[in-house]
Amino acid sequence: MAEFSQKQRKQHGGEGLGSVVDFLLANARLVLGVGGAAVLGIATLAVKRLIDRATNPRDEDDTKGDSWKELSLLRATSHPKPQPSPAAFSQPKSPVSPSPSAPVGPTPTHSQTTPKLSSVAPLCLTFQEKLLAFERNHVIVPEAHVTLVKQLAGDIGLELQAYLRSKFSELPFGVLVPSGPLYEGLQAGTAEHVRLLVPLELEPGLWSLVPGMDTVAREPRCWAVRRTQLEFHPRGCSPWDRFLVGGYLSPRVLLELLRKALSASVNWPAIGSLLGCLIWPNVASDELLLKVHHECLEFTLAVLMVVPGASTDDRLLLAWPLEGLASNLWLQDLYPVETARLRALDDQDAGTRRRLLLLLCGVCRGHPVLVRLGWSHLTQVILRLGEEEVAWTEEALGERFLQALEFLVGSLEQASLPCHFNPSVNLLGSFREEEIDDIGYVLYSGLQVPESLF
């Protein structure tokens, strides 16, 4: 009985507190205006929640914290629109000067003309217009920069190829090819990253590919390159046999060889002086990266050894610095297949899928939280949405942008973003739970106010 009376007193106390809150908010709107009332409402709501938490025990399900929706609502309410100051309404209006041809004297009120405003009111742009403005100002890379980066990357590739042929004349490297989103028109913002592919010309019939799931590493993203025909072509017949580990061609050993050459043997100051720029290797990175500094721009050149023609659809296998049991496996690169698929979908209906991908990349690259979403994550979103029977015209670009945000939020809620061409690979598998929560909150807030992402 005492417990029931205590609950009744708490309930009456909560109702009384709610009446006080309603009274304060109603009068604050009259005195402080809508903006001030919104701020006071947030503060009052916070105090009320503290009192409720102190007086009422919470259930176990309530202790999990606010959801993205609640956090987004509180953040949106805490930033009221600016209101004009009271002085702006109390300033006297300047009288209308009489016309020189009219007689001076009292004139009827209905004959007075309304004075013209001296300043034009700002235009209210639609979300589609703001999206296109963001594309013009922050997504499109200047053509002069694209041309300059392509020229420098090509020249560096020629110099590096001449070095490899003189330094490792016994190793049959193919023609070095610059590539990447910049060459496909899929680079957003700045031309800051280029890939330089170094193909390995393996002898046909001496090598075979083994899926990563069939190896000890059980890695669905990778493949192993196994040496075959040892009974007819013993070890030593191929120049690549010196890089075998346990009968498999080891990308880790090849990476170590090329890393030492790039950091210690290549005369980058002389090459940079010849090309009119500064070039130096990034020794702190596990990848083979070259930093290029020109007076107009800077970019990074990633040197990637590849096994070309690894399958019927021309997927590449990259020598990538993997860890653990996968360190001797080759990472499957789906970039050529993904870009070809996007191009084919756009060619079918003159769509804007690649433009949407550029917009998403431009938004994420300039955001401190969304920058964790890379090109591969966003490409999967466009590939998933791109095959739906919806409009992909320029007029529907804003709608597709919001649809992509919704798809990302749904994927983050499930912590799952399967690779389009390899569904067994979850591209969100390496994300921590805190990272997923941070990205999901920002994206859900962006759905409420999409302009805040620009």
C-alpha cells in the first residue's frame, strides 16, 4: 500500500511538472519569440528528463540510449532559425518624398504609392538546385588539373618502367599503366589519387589460381597464385620462382623488393627536377605510395603490382599488404568490373548513376565522420540502386541522392553492406560499432536536413 501511494505521488508530481513546463513554454513564446522558446524548451526538457530519471526507475530496454531519430530531433530543435531583432520592427519608416511635378500639400491616402524596396530578397533554392550548386563548386575537378595530373603520372610511369627494366632485367614486368577514378571521370573534388599498375607477365601454363576460401586463410576477397607443372618445369625455370613461399607466388616478398627499390635506389630528386615537380616515397605507409608536389597541385601515386587477366571478366589481383594468414594472398580488385557496370547502366537510359556516385564521394570526402566511407562502399550503394526501375534523369537526381542516404542508413543499422559482385564479402565488417553509430547518426540527420551535408 505504501508503494502504491508513493507511485501516485510521483505521478501527480510529474503531472504538475508537466503543467509548469507547458505554462513556461506558452509564455516564453510571447516574450522570447519562437527561437528563444525553442532554446528554453530544450533546457526545460533536459531538466524534466533528469528529474524523471532520478525519481522513476528505468526499464532495462530504456537504458540502451537514445536512437538516431531522437538524437536527430534534439539536434534539429536546438538550432532555431534566426529571428529579426525587435528593433527592426520599431524603426520608423522614412516618408515618401513628393514628386517634383506634383503640388506640395496634403494628398489623399489612396493616391500614395508604395515605396520600392532598395534590396532584393534572397532567393529560396530547392534542394535539387542546392545539390547542383554543390556539384559545380565542390565535386567537378578543373580540367586543367586533370590534364596536368595525367601528364605527370604518365611521365613518372615511363621513368619507373625504365628503372625496373634496367634494375630487374630478368623479371618480365609489363607496361606500367596509370588508372583510377580520375581516368574514368569518377574523381570528386580534387585530383588527389592515381593508381599506377605494374603488371606481372606470368608464363601461361605454369600458374593457376586458387580461391581464397579454399586456402588456410579462408579469405573470400583474395586468391592464391600457385606454381604448377613442377614435374615438367622444375623450380627455377620461371624468373618468378624466387618469390615462391610454400609453392605460391608471394605478394609480400614482391612488395618488400619493390619497396626497397622505390625508397633507396630510385633517384627521385633527379626525376622530379626533369618533370618540374617534387617526388618522394611515403616510407611510413604499408602501401607503395609516391607523393607528388607541383606548384599547382599535389597528389598521391599508388604503385600496385597486379596479376592481370585473373578471370574471365578481367578482374585484377593486387599485391596488397595484408596481415596474418592472408599475407601471401592476392587481393581481388573489382574496380574495373564495377566501373564498367556503372557505365553500361548509364548508357542504357542516359542515366546519372555516376554523377550520383561523384556527389556522394564529394559529400563524404569533406566530412570528418563520413570520410570513413570510401569509394568502394559508395559504389556498392549505386550498383544496388542503379538496377532498380526508377528514373535516373537529372531532374530526379535529388530524389536518388536521398534514396542513397536511406539505403546507407539501412545498411548501417544491419552492419551489413555486401559486395555487389562478391556477396560473401561484407564491406562494413571492418568497422567498429562506434564508427557505425557515428556514421549512421550523421546520415540520419542528413535525411532530415540534407543541406547540412554540403
